[in-house]
Amino acid sequence: MTPSLRPLLAATFAISVLSGCDKVEKLLRKDTAPQTVAIPAQQDGKVAMLLPDFTQLVEREGPAVVNIQANRPDGAQSDSDTTLPVPEDDPFYDFFRRFMPNPQQQTPQEQPSPDSVSFGSGFILSQDGYILTNAHVVSSSSQIKVMLTDKREMNARLVGLDKRTDVALLKVDGANLPVVKIGSPGQLKVGEWVAAIGAPFGFENSVTAGIVSAKGRSLPDENYVPFIQTDVAINPGNSGGPLFNLKGEVVGINSQIYSRSGGFMGISFAIPIDLAINVADQIKAKGKVSRGQLGVNIQELTQELAQSFGLGEARGALVVRVEPNGPAARAGLEPGDIILRLNDRKVEGSKDLPMMVGALQPGTRIKLHVWRKGSEKTLEATLGELAQEAAPAAPQTEPYAPQSYRFGKLGLVVAELSQEQRAQLGLRGGLLVEKAQGLAARAGLQRGDVIAGLNQTEIVSIKSFEKALTEARGSVALLVRRQDATLFVPLKVN
């Protein structure tokens, strides 16, 4: 083939493919939101995909996306400035970071201010000026300014915010403002194209695109949000901006990134828009967000723990602590119970339960289907109200008991707690671990741990521990109190 014929043949091939695909021709002619279109399957069964065109989406929805500038008095901190629950050298440190641009990244045109400045994004919900953004963008702000794409600047009032979901609602005085369309996150599919519009590093109305990587992600210390994970490029300044589907509908609020450098590394997270709208509606109606509370501490159920409790598969939420006089305690829930269903909804893992309970209003009557000592049991509970701010746990002194008992096979040396120590810990009994080696050490037990239960049996004395150990027949799950935490530890006894 001569070089002069190659461009002509390539053009002929492209025209023949497009003319044979009516959907492509309609897409090119019709003034609609961008869509991905499949070219008919080839002989090898593969389906080729055309990349989406986001130009119409940006033209139509871009004007409803705003830049946000929040001023804070010197010394005031946003949520992203507060101390994180992990040290800086921990690999998950940046996982917790919120988007906060460095004040040194201000452009030369910006005038220095005695206040610290935070930048973010948001989007307009209603023509009269209600705006959604992230709570960490505007928290502790003395002044909030909103900038539209037509260069208008407006002062915004903080209507309210919810730190648990990182959602904030703002209000500006306006009329006939451009608004976004709201979509359904439930209809999103993994692999579907999505786009974000925001102001990364202050570059206003920037567009990035990618796909949905996963749905229903649960992040550390984020118990009430089933995040949408994407590979859309999100950077500081994108916080609070919208995540669009190909119909031009908002399906999420861009909120967090996983990064070890502070910049985008291919993983970002968005708050589902239906959850955010629910939060906004409650803030508008009563100035706060109310959530149901069951009053339990739970942990993930592993296959080893499931075997210890006689459950065939590792599903459900394992109860490790029941708050005294709480809704769960009044319903008869006990440590060691495995919550399998709430009403008619399956609880696949521990991350599901807080989201399911938190989505219900205080006073709601629910049915809990639990696994207890080899059989399923149904309990009824009336939800309480989750406190707005979690109260700090009371400090506990390390218990000490003088009389010891050795379980050589387990590698454990334990002692019964005194009456005073039981009262401090809120336990009827319990054994203090004075030494852990061999099997116990490999399972993760440490000196100072308190053994409060074995499988689904409460341990009140050394005698009860011996009996429960004998009945366990090799599959052991120890309920362990360690400082302020309570968890089950699997232990193989052969």
C-alpha cells in the first residue's frame, strides 16, 4: 500500500463504521447529555466503546457550580486542620485528610488577609439560592463568599452543617439562579462514566472525568456514609463540588481522596446525593440532623469467629458491647449476638448496621434477627436518638488482681478482678490477662487485657472460663476489653 492511499482508506473505514451505527448518528445529531455508545459486536465477541463527550454537560450544568471562599479568624481550625486519629507516619494518614489548599498557594493577585482562607466548591440546589457543599470547607468560618461562573460574587449564610456526613447547606440571596438536576445514586453502576466540576487549586470550573470504581465504600471513622469510589481526578479545591452522571444529573458530592502526597492518586470518594439531600432537608426543617441509635458496639465477623459461634458463613454484625439502659439493652440484645437482619434488610457486614440504623428516625420500632447460641432469634427495639457530639470515654485505670491462674495450653496467665475493678469496668466478672504467650500471644492477646466472655458466654470467674473453654470444642472467640475498646479475638485450640 502506498503512503498516499492510507489517509483515504482510514477515512473510508471510519465513515462506514459510523454510517452503520444509527445510535452514533442520533447521538451526534441530538442535543442531549453525553452517552457512551457501543459499536456492534465484532466476530470475536468483543464490544468496542466510544468515549463520551462531556461538552454539553459542562455547558448546561457548569453555571450551577460555584466556587466557595471561607474566611476563618486566626487560630480557628476547620475539620481538616484538626488532629487526625492516626500518626503522620501511618500509611492511612492521608486517607483521612480533607481538601484544604495551602495558604501559600494563593495567587499573586490575592491580597493578604489577617484571616485564614479555605477554598472549595459547591452547587446550587434551588433558584432562590440554597447551595450544597462539604462541612469541612465552611466550618468555623466568619465569612463565606460564593462566586458564580458569570463573575457574580455573593455573601453566603451557613444554614447548618452535619459533620458526620460532611454536608453543609448555604443560602445566598438570589432569584432565578441556575440549578443542578438531582439523580439517583442507586442506579449508578460500577464502570459507569462520571464527571466532576470544581475548582482544584483555585482553577475555577475545571472538569475531570472517570468511572465509578466501587459503591458503598465504608471508610475509617465514617460510619454513616456509603461512599461512591471513583477514579475521577479530585484535588484540593474540588471539595463540595458535584459528581455528575452522563445524564447531567448530580449523583454525589466530592468529599475525600486517598493520597500519600496530598494530591490525586487515582482514588476519590463522593457522598451519595440522596443522603446529602436528606441531610439538607432536615437542616432546613429543624436546624439539625436526627439519627436513630441502637446503643451497641460491633465488629466485623471473620470466618474464624463465625465458626466459633456456629454460623456457617461470615455475615452480619457481631455485638461486642451493649450500652446499659440503651435501646439494645432494653430489647434484650447481648454481647456475642450476631445481627443478621434489620427488619427485612440483610446485614452483610458490620459497616452496614450503622448506616441502616442512622437512616431511621429516633422512636422508630425495628425488628432485629440475631444469631445466638446456635439458633436465630427475633428481638424488637425502639431506637433512641444519636447524640450530636460523641461524649469522650471516661479514663480507666489498669486493673490488677493478686491471685493468678495458669492455662498452659493457651499460654495464658489470668486473674479474677476485684469488686472495685469490676465496678470501674462495668462488668459482673472478668479475667485480667497477666501474661500471654504461645497461642494467646499469636492471637493478639496482651498483658492488661480483660477477658469478659468466651463465644457467647459471659465470663464471671475462672471456673466459668474453664467450663466455657471445655464446651467450646476447639473453636474459641474471646471477648476482650482493652482500655476503651472491646472486641472478639479468635483463638484456635486443638
